[in-house]
Amino acid sequence: MPEFIFTDQNFKDEVLNYKGVVLVDFGAEYCPGCKIITPIMENLTKEYQNKIKIGKMDIAENPKTTAEYGVMSIPVLIIFKEGKIVKQMMGVRPKLKIKEMIDAVLSK
């Protein structure tokens, strides 16, 4: 289970107004690629605890935020820092690639 569940209602407070780094995993229950990435994200949530906020957003249940960020295909990982997009990655990627993306943001 992801550390945070992001919704249209809490996105501003939990992501945009957060003082730090947030990784949002945009996906959906019906998405096979999203099912593949879920255990990777759960593992990274433990690994990066207290360093980065990691959470999931279901695009089917949250159309407003999904449209706002132009999410057309899933899974999409978007990293926000101080409320601004700093990195994003589309499609299923190995854990190492996702870690590289996170580490690049955290090292700045």
C-alpha cells in the first residue's frame, strides 16, 4: 500500500504546498503496467522514508488533477519539489531507473 493516496481534493495541500519532494504515481486499477510498478513503489516508499513523500493517484477517480497535468497514458511518475514539477517518467521502468530519478532530485 502506498504511503499516501492523493486525490483532487488533497492534491494542493499534500503535493503543491508540501515543503519538500513528492513523487506522484499516476495510475489506475485497470492498468497492467500500474500493477507491475506497485510493488516497486511500495519498496521505494520504505527505502526513502523521511526523504521523499511517495503516493498514488488513481486517474479514474481524480479527473481534475489528471487533466491539469496532461496525463494521457499510465503509469506516469511525476516528482514535485516545493510544488513544481522537476522530473517525470512514463511507462513501466525498473526500480534502478526510478531510484536514479529520485536520487537526481534529492542530490540538488
